[in-house]
Amino acid sequence: MSATFVTGVVVLGALLEKTGAGQVLMDVATALTGRMRGGPAKAAVVGSSLMGMISGTAVANVLTTGPISIPLMRKSGYRNEVAGAIEAVASTGGQLMPPVMGAAAFIMAEFTNTSYLTIAKAAFLPAVIFYAVLLAMVHFEAVKQRLPLLRDAETMTDWRSIARRSYLLLPLPVFVSMLLHGYSIMLSSFWAITASVLVSYLDRASAMTPSRVIETCRAAASAVIPVALACAAAGVIIGIITLTGAGLKFSSLVVMLSGGSLPLALVLTMLTCLILGMGLPTAAAYILVATLVAPALVDLGVSLLAAHLFVLYSAMLSSITPPVALAAYAAASISNGNPLKIAVLACQFGMAAFAVPYFFVYDPAILALDVTWVQIVLSFVTAIAGGICARACCALSDLDFHEA
């Protein structure tokens, strides 16, 4: 799976970063949010959502967008830990942002025998809810800290400059369109990579010179090797689980401990995913937890796609959950903040991400599958309103947000 699904997407992400496409996405995010209160933080949220779908992992996303967004946030008045936490949680959620999503989405398509388009369609509204609530949380934090509006040149972006460099983003529609027309992940990645190399020569500043090719290969290898090793280790574990029948026993154990109660089973499943996913890239974590815990939810009547999306979101959140929060540690290396404090704050900012998986089970309309448009809109609006209201109550309370 790492060879079929992960490698091509990761190489494409490394190439887009080296050609400057990642900077174009960040410039778009900055241009959209520069005149807003807490603009740099909102730019980090928007930029990370765009970069996360091609970077493959939360850590890679932090290390790509963090050096740009975190210094801007610190300069605008955010504390080191807050700036790192916002970047960590925004980078984590980017892996599930359609149309590209992360490598784990393609693995899910293989596991569930479901088309990529169906998975992208189901993940779209939850991703929008996650980032809408996160933007609201960032705004409330900026208002509470009385951060000034930034209108200097460093937070503004020239749209004409962005338009001139927009050709660097051409590989993304090539990749998505080929997937939608039924081509394999490997072939779609190949032609997207080819398109990225070709369009880079339209400008000397982005041209893939021999030195840049070597740098891209090095960056891609550095990103692929940890994921491939983790997937290999997960494969050994899955082989043992399959041969010994431990997977069925584990599923039976979850059902037994929950006493047949679906709410309790969901909580136990999320805790299991957070523990098993510690220190693993999302793709490897999903492979492991999907084998162990997804069958337990299916046994309790949850649909196959909802069960796998539940465990995927839960495994993804291990990137910001203490004590092993890889995205938080990566953000700490840039913000010079305390990694544990960053992880705790990231969980607070990402509270919507911990709630969204439960929507898959109790409100399937949020997946936009086999329901009417009225049900979809009602579920979508109420989910966002609930998340924003919950955060507003916390922000406007008498308790200090950081000490609570």
C-alpha cells in the first residue's frame, strides 16, 4: 500500500513544494485573511488546509507551512505555544480536505472497496465543518487577546502576482481529473508529477534545475521512508493479528466492554485509535486501527464507510494528542514553545475534530450519501452553529482560556 498509494502522492507533494506551488497556496491564504483580525493565524488555517491535502502527513504540513505562518502569528501578538498549536491542528486536518486528501483516503478506498470520489464526497462537509469552527476559534482568541488588525505590506498579497504564478497549481486538477476518470493512483500521480516538472520551466524562478531535482528527490525520500517503514511494521502486526485471530477477539472485546452500547463503543474505539496511532503517520495508523477496531463498529450496526471514516479521523488526531503528538513537536521546533503545552492547546483548538467523527454515526446526512439536500443542509448548518456556539461560550466566559 505504501508503494501503491503513499509514494506517488508524497513525491507529488515534495515536487509542488520545490516548484513554489506551496508558496502560491500560502499567498492565496494570506491574501484572503490579511485584513481580518488575527489574519496570520487565519492564513495558517487556510494555507494548511490547502497544503495538507498534498503533503501526506501532519508533520510534513507543519514543516512546510509553519516556517511562514508561525513567525507571522508570533509577530502579530500570539504566544509561542498558541501559534504552534494553531499550526499543528490546522496541518492535521488538512489531510482530509478534498479534492486530493491525504494518502490514507486512497488506502480507505482499497479497504472498503469504495470509489475515491465517494470517499471525497463523504469527507467534504466534515472537513468544512472542522475548518469553519477552527477559524471561529482563532477569531475568538484574537478578539480576547485584543490583537490589532494588521494592514502592513507583510500581510497583504498582490493578486496579480498570484495569478502570474497560478500555473504552478496545474498538476492538482490534472491529478484529480484523472482520478475522477477512473485512472489508478500511480498513473494519476505520474502524470501530475510530469505536469509539475513541465510547467516549472515556464519561469526561470521555478524551473527544476539539476540541484532542485536532487533536493526534491531527497525531500521525497525523507518523507516516504518513515511512512514506508511504519506501513511495513503495521503490515507485520496485521499479519500476526490475522493469523492468530486477535482482530476478531479485539472486536469482540470492544463489543463486550461496551455492553452493546454504541456510544460507549465509540468512545472506546476513539481511545484505542489515539493510543495505537501514537507516533505513526496517518496512513500507517489508519491501516493498523482499521484492521483492529473498525469491525467492532460494523458489528454494532454502523455502516462500513462511516466506521472507517470514524477510525481514520480518530487515528489522525493522534498527531496532536499528548503525550506523543508529532505535529505539536514539529510546531514546537519552529515556534520555540513547549511541545506539551502546544499539544494541549491544539486539542482545545481542535475540539471540533474530536466531535466530527461522532456525526458520521449519529447524523449520516453529514456524509452527503443517500439523503436529500434538505437533510444535508440542515445537518451542515446545525453542526457548524453548534461548534461555533460551544467555542463562543468558552471564549466569553470569565475563566481564562489558557488556564482553564
